[in-house]
Amino acid sequence: MIMRGKNDSGRGLIKLKLYNYLTKKIEEFKSIGQTVGLYTCGPTVYDFVHIGNWRTFIFEDILKRVLLFNGYKVKHVMNITDIDDKIIKGSREQGIGFRELAQKYEKAFFEDLEKLNIFRADLYPRATNNISSMIQIIELLLKKGFAYKGNDGVYFAVEKFKDYGKLSGLSKRNLKKGARIDSDQYNKESWSDFALWKFQKGDEASWDAPFGKGRPGWHIECSAMAQEYLGATIDIHTGGVDLLFPHHENEIAQSEAATGKQFVNFWLEGEHLLVEGEKMSKSLGNFYTLEQVSSWTKDHPLALRYLFLTAHYRSKLNFTRGSLDSSLRALITLQVSVKNWKATISNKGNIVNKFRDEFLNAINNDLDMPKAVAILWKLVKSKELNEDKLETILDFDSVLGLGFADLQKDELPERAKKLIDKREQLRSEGKFEESDKLRKELQEMGVFVEDTPSGPKWKFKK
């Protein structure tokens, strides 16, 4: 995909500012070198990714696009957790190997990634392919006295790291001295020494290590892969706010204890997604996947992306069917406008600088996407020339990621093709009332069908 709008204007005139969870304030972003090192916590591939996770991944995609829009080069690393307690449990329940289970859900993750127009990372290292890097860090922590060997594994000694808690801001008074946590299902209410390495139990997957055969704890994998591919100190680390403690806190502790250097300069965390005002969970029956959402939006998964753009990434967002329907209508309206302008314009327009400056101000103010979307609509409704609106919207879309550039192709969307074929079948069966409903559905997509002796003809129309 071609990125539009790459230039130095943001870096020279309108500085990029981001909220840093480490300092608890908005700061001007400054990269360590010419290329921004970006590490984002990836999926644990034991099940289909739910829409709460997708909100985080879209926020991270927006961050990456904003960096590119400002002229930065970005090296993006996202880990794939393909071994942990949940994966082992799931493989046993399904009666398959842990690798087979992980590969199944990893494949589904990448398929959904494409549907949501999320840029791929430069690297997707898997935990099981980076065991040696994890072992090296654990050996170093043992040597420095930050880790110790227990009966069931190797643990990080939280008391030994004096800066523990600097990210989450929690008090060490909550520390359970001597307590150890060997499960990935951790207690978020108190600090305890956490597992760096778990000794083999039964027939669990395991690897040889100087300190005993076993497998890595969850936290160590991100430290190992971030340092392996981005260096001892990286520019930006992101994830969902639920990972802030203890996962990200533990990453800092084990990384900085091992290297003696600051692990991350900017920490960004995406807020929770609620469903009908409640936390999403399988027990409540409000645990939704992209496949379910796509069925509600008639195969318009980008309606979910649009919905996520309407709330700031540091604000909770309440997902409802009503809000999703509204986002779908808004997205279709925009798509119809863009397609109609393309159909009537033969010459390339110019970017409208006054709107672009407003847009850049919004996105560079800690990724204020709700304001950016408002500016998009302000442009659409303005009296600017249509060709200039179109060129400016395509520029904006390099950040928004709503697929407007794809509408420049004179191709019928796959969903529309299916509806036209289905409508023809209904007409041949004499089910004209049902076929008329599909005609209206096509019109909502901006596709107008004309019945001719040689078959249906279609065109995009405002």
C-alpha cells in the first residue's frame, strides 16, 4: 500500500506529541535515531482475537501511520505468543499439539488483520523461535542476583529491583514478600516474584537450558524479542492498558536489571473496550470476534475501524450494535462520495492545505482521531472543488486507513457482486419482493443496478 503525505512538515512545524505512561504526561516525541523502533504486544494464539484486542491493534496501526505521515521511518516488531498456559490448556482440550493450535489461530489473526486494513509489522517473531535469547537474559539475571532458582522454576526477585512500580505507580507496600507466581493467569492486585522460566511438568513442551529443562514465562518473551530486534533501548512500546501491570511493569524490571539501560522511552497504552456498558467476557455472552461483527455490517469490517476512530485511544469506548450501525452508515456515505467524485473527475486535484494543517494538528496532538474524523467530515461538506476534496481525503486516509484509495479502482466490491448474483437468482425464481430488498441494500452501498435484456448493469452513483 502506498503511503501518501510523507514529508517533514509535521516534524518541522507541527510537532508530534504523545502521552507517555512512564512520565504520566504528554511529551514531544523524539526518536533515538533515524528509524523509530516500535514494539507492540501481539496476540496469544489460543483462540480467535476479540474486538477488544482489535481496538488495541487498530490504535497501534494509527500510531504507526501517524509516524509515517510525519516523515519517520519505522521498524515495527510484534510478537506472536505461541506457547503459554492457555495454549497448552487449549491443545489438550482439542486433542491436538500446541503448535497446530497456535498455527490455526495465527492464520486467523493475519486474515482479520487484512480485513481491518492494518499495516503488517516488519517482523512477527514467535516465542518458540526465540528461546535462546530468553535463556541468555535469564542467565544474566541469575548472575547479577536479580533472579533465583526455585523448586518449580526460575523467578525474578522483585525486591531487588528498586524502580519496580515506576510505570504503574503502584506502591511496594502491596508486595507479597516471598510469594511467587508461576501462572500466566496473574493476580493484578498485588506484586509477587514472577516466573522467568517454568520447569517441565509431565509431557508439556520444553526446551533445554543451563538452569533446567522447561519453558519460558510469559513476560520474558517480550523483553527478549524487543531487545533482539530493536536494541537495548527502544523508542515506543505499546499494548492494551490491561497489560500495563504487571506485564509491562515486569518487562521493564527484567530488561533494565539485565542491561542497566532504560528499556523504553515512550509507553503508550490503549484503553478498554466495553460492550453495552460491561466488560467483555465469554461468561456474559458479549465476547465478539471480527467474523461476528462482519456479519452485522454485511461484510463491511472497516465499519468497526471507523467506530474505533470516533473515540480517543486513552478513553474507554462502549461498543453497541447501534453505534456500529451508525458507523456503517457514515462509512458508506463517505465511500459513495469518494467513488462519485472519482467517476466525475478526470483531472487530479490539489491537497487543501488549510484542512491538512488542521488534520495534522489533530493527529499530532496525542493521536486525536475523533477530531481528525470531524475535520474529514468538515472537508466533505465544504465548498472546495471535488477534485481537491478527493486528493485531500486520500492524503488523510494514509492515516485513517478506511480504504478510500481502493475505491479508485473501477471494481465492484466482492459483497456487491454476491448480492447482484443472488438478486438475479431471486428474480429468475419470481421472488421479486426479496430481490427488491437486495436492490435497496446495493443502493445503500452506492451501487445502482439496471436490469437489461443482456443482464444486470451496475454503476456507482451518489
